[in-house]
Amino acid sequence: MGKIYTYLRAPGRLIRIIKFCLVGGMNYLVDVSVFNLLMVSWLSSHPLTSKILAAAVATIFSWVVNRQWTFRNLLGMVPAVICLGISHYLLGLTSLLADNISANIIGLILGTILRFFLYEHLIFTGKQQRE
């Protein structure tokens, strides 16, 4: 517990976590909206394609907002697509509700955790690049 407290006490970290979560909430709305729009229209029989396109749009949105606001990638879609693929094709849960739960809830949680640590430790580290 002490390590978590020390981690959160680093200058600006708690604010970055709050901003990251707010961007994540906005990103969630973009992702779910695009996914459902595609599933009820042009790509109704292609849930993986719908999710990949929705995640790509949401990833671009998230990257831009996190870059400009939170911290001044396509990897983000991987957990959601994997969860959707397992649920839809391996487990046979093919309803729109099941697709939404697997991709937009379970995949979201796993992807958020992964992205935060990748952003903080690999992408927006605060270290200047040498030219």
C-alpha cells in the first residue's frame, strides 16, 4: 500500500490520472457510438470490423486529447478486439448486447489499464529526446 501512495504522490501524477480518466470517458462515448452506429447500419454482420473501425476512431480521438491535455495508438484497440473475438467467435455470444459488454466494458477496462501504464512509462515520460 505504501508503494501505491508513493506512486500517487509524485508531482502532477494524480491530476494526470484524473485527466486520463476523463479523456477515457469521452473516448468511451466515441468508441461505443461509432461501434453501435456501424453495427446497426453498414457493418451489421461484421462485429470485428465494426469494433476495429470504432476503436481506430476512438484511438485517434484519445491520442489527440491526451497529447494536448493529459500528457502534453493503435495498441489501445487490442484488448477490446481480443475480448470481442473471444466472446463472439469462441464463446458464441453473438448478440449486440454481448458484443458491447465484451468489447466496450471488459475490453475497455483492460485497455485503460494497459494504455495508462504505456503512456506514462513509454510514451509521455517527460524525458527530452536528444537530437
